[in-house]
Amino acid sequence: MNYLLNMQEKFAKFPFGMQLFSRLVASKAPYFKTIKPQIIELRPDYMKASMKKRIAVHNHLNTVHAIASCNLCEFTAGICMEASIPKHRRWIPVGMKVDYLHKATTDLTASCDLSGVEWETVNEVLCKVTVSDMNDLVVVSAVIIMKVSDKTKKS
């Protein structure tokens, strides 16, 4: 089992374990802490995370800032990749296309589904992330392009 999934399993046994797990994961890339993401569901090839609409992520319209939404997308796709990719492979984001479909006026939930990826042979993964508000309205749709390669073998 993947180290990230093992860690999640251990944290989930404790009160507030998933909140602590989410903070720990977000701290690996400190910029993610700005949105305070919460992992809702994580399993191989699937990730769902949320963020609260709060003043720190507002824009001048009092809605969730577009870049905060992008940050949630990248967090969701990246953690999904990390939980899914075989140990001998690595990934890095190389591109992102984002469509802002509606104003984000509530808390947000993002999901990424990578089922169907041939992990042993793939060179590029298109991580499709959908961000919905509390009314199930899709407010952001993103595709994050991840380059995938084998890890360099250590001598």
C-alpha cells in the first residue's frame, strides 16, 4: 500500500485524525496551507477535498478568489497522483487549463478521478478536477497536465 494511504489509515483512527492528516499533507507544499484544504476521501485513483469560503480567500467581490480555487485543484490532483502512482514512478505538473464557470459564493469541494490510467506506461496524465459549491453547482473545471516518468535508479 502507498505510504500516503498508510498514513491516512493511521490518522483516521483518532479523533480529528483526518483534519490533522490534511494539515500534514498540506504542509508538504506550504502554499497549500493558505486555503486550509480538508481531505474528504482519498483512495487510489480518487481524491475529494474541500475548502472553506473565508475572508483570507476572498476576492474584491466577496467570493472565493480564482487562484484559491486553482490551489484547491492543484492540491486535489497532486494528492490523487501521489496516492495512485507506483513507487518507482514520479510526477510533476507541467500545465493547467482552468475554466471559471460561476462565482464561488460558498465553501467548495473538488474531486479528481484517475481511474483508467495505465500507471506503468503512461507519460502524461490529464488530471480533470471539478470544483463544486455547496449547491452542487460546478464553479470551476480544471485539467492539470502531469508529466510521469520512472524515478532515477540510485547506484
